[in-house]
Amino acid sequence: MRRQWLIVILVFGLLVWLRWGKILLSHLANFFRHRLPWQPLTFASLEAYGRWLPTAVCWQMEPLHGLLDTFPSLEHIAWQLKTRGRFADDCDGLAYFSAHNVLPFCDDPQDCYVASVVLNPFAVGWLYTAHALCIFRSGGAWRVISNDYLYPQHWNSFEEALQQNDYCLGWPLLYAEIRDAQLHYQRAWRPPAGQPTQISQRGEVVTPTEQLKEEHQAIKLMLSILEGMSQRLDAGQAVSTEHLEQSLEFIRLFADRCHHGKEEDVLFPAMEAAGIPKGGGPIGVMLLEHDAGRGYVKGLAEAIARYKAGDRQAAVAITTNARNYIALLTQHIFKEDNILYPMADMRLSPVRQARMLEEFDAIERERLGPGKHEELHKMLEHLQGVYL
């Protein structure tokens, strides 16, 4: 009962803020901001704009964790683009920016909106309670942009786009304030009678991050095997080139193609679509470390090829690249298990997570093939018996 009253108070307070307070404060703030004349931007297609957007904008939290967020003027956006080379703002400013840029692709200019959504804070956490989206109709279908991300999905109606985009999907949506591209108030959206507004239950099912953590255990075992191989090479002992190539195969197929593929093609885009920015945050850091790891693996592969050809001096290059990879992956896995994955668990709804598990299965089928997962783990167990 207490939560119900807190939700009522929250929605009423945000309604007053979104309807009147935010616009008034925006006008006041823009009076003091730098300005340059706004010139409409042109793009060859909506997809071209979607590709350009992450390179030109950056999510940036407003004061007091977004409690005093405001809409920037187009003239201030023009000033930022001219003087800084990119536009940085909270979700509201980014949605407003996109609303103007997608107008040429809209079926009707009146079908372009800035929607401020309010989710149940007891389900998603207070940080993600309020968010702004750009929702518009193009090519007969409704599309959504969140921050710098153009959702690939197409919806048949505005209501579907509002409720089924990955930011809102599976979470109780309490209220939405709908404005046009010029920020003129259009209408308010409230959940239909009977639609759940309470916390969705996950149930006793495996989650995507639990599956990824389990894969981390196998990867950490391979790191230990690499260290065991390196110690033998340090001692001047020969190491089977077949074993070295098997370890390389495991890293390339299981750790990179499969595990990192699940993260880069499913988890990270899902988190970005749910409002967690890629640039300047943990997702961007993880991607950089994935690339750094591939560099060490490339160096390791080259050294193993030399070692196989009879160049025993390549042992130094093998141990150097192996230990650089071990050090990188050890702290990388720690950050994912303790920082990134908890963020995903908190932000991604049970509905979205169930869909992610299906996408994970598809990646294993397509990138490893039937039986390859089991074959790699049998190989891992064999190498464990030899080097640990």
C-alpha cells in the first residue's frame, strides 16, 4: 500500500514537472546558453542518420542526476556542434535533436514526437524511472530513437512503439507525456485499465548474464592453462604445438567468436537500447578491451606459427602475448561480473532477457556449429589435465 501511494505521488509530481515546470526552466536556461543560428542537417536516408548519430552525440547527465534536466534550444545545439564537434546532453535533448533531424523522413511531420516516459521505480530503479524517446512514423511504420540509438524494429502503431521498445519492454509503464517536434504538448498516455503497473517477476530461470558468467569460468580455466604453458616455456621445456594450437582455437572460437559475440551482438546493444550509453561508459570500455585482447591473440598466433616452424626463440613472444592476454582478461572478467552484468540485470526486463537467451542460442548454432561447444570443453578438460 505504501508503494502504491509513493507511485501516485511520483507520477503526479512528474506530471506537473513535465507539463509545466520543465518547459519554463528550459526557456530560462536557454536564455543564458551559447547560441548560433540553427541550420537543418541533411542525410541520405534514415539509416544513414542512424549510423551518423553515435558519432555526433553523447549522452551526458544533467544536474542532480537528471532531476533538473531541460530541453536545449536548437541554437544551443548548433553552437555545440560548431564549437565542440558533437552534441552532449541528457536523453531529453537527444530526443529533441533527433525529432528535428528525422522530420524529412516522416510520412507526416505531425507524426513525430518526443515522448517522456515514466516507469515504475520499484521495478527499474530510480535512475531509469524517467526517460525521453523520439517516436515517429516513417515508411508506414513507427520507429524509435533512444539517446544515440535507432532501434531496428518497426511497429504498427504509436502505442506499440511506446510500450514495446527495448527501454520500456517488460517494465510497468506508468505515464508518458507526448509532445511534437517543437515541444508543444499533445497528449498524456496512461496504461489501460487492467495493465500491470507492479514489478514483473523473473522466476527461477537462467538469465543471460548467468550464462555469460558460466562461460567466464571456462575462459578463466583456459587462462590458467596458458599460464601453465608459459611456465614450462620459461623453464626451457618444450610445449606441444598441438596443445598451443588447441588453446588458440579455444580462445578464438569460444572466448571471442561465441562469448564476445554474445556480448557485442546481443548484450551490449540491448543495454544501449535500454538507455545505458555506449560512449564514455562501461560498454565502451569493454569493447576497447575486446579489441586489445584480439591484438594479443594475433601476436600469440604469429608466435605459435614461428614456434611450430622450429624457431624456439618464439617462446618468448608466446609467453609475452599469453601473459598480456591473461592480465587483460582477468581484470576484464572481474569488471563484467561485478559492474557491467549487474547493470544489465537491473535494467533489462524479464521479457527482454528471455529473448536474449534465444539470440544466444542462435549465435552458438551459427558460429560454433553442432557439437562444437562440447568438443571445445572436452579439449579444455584434456589440457587442464596436462598443465594444471
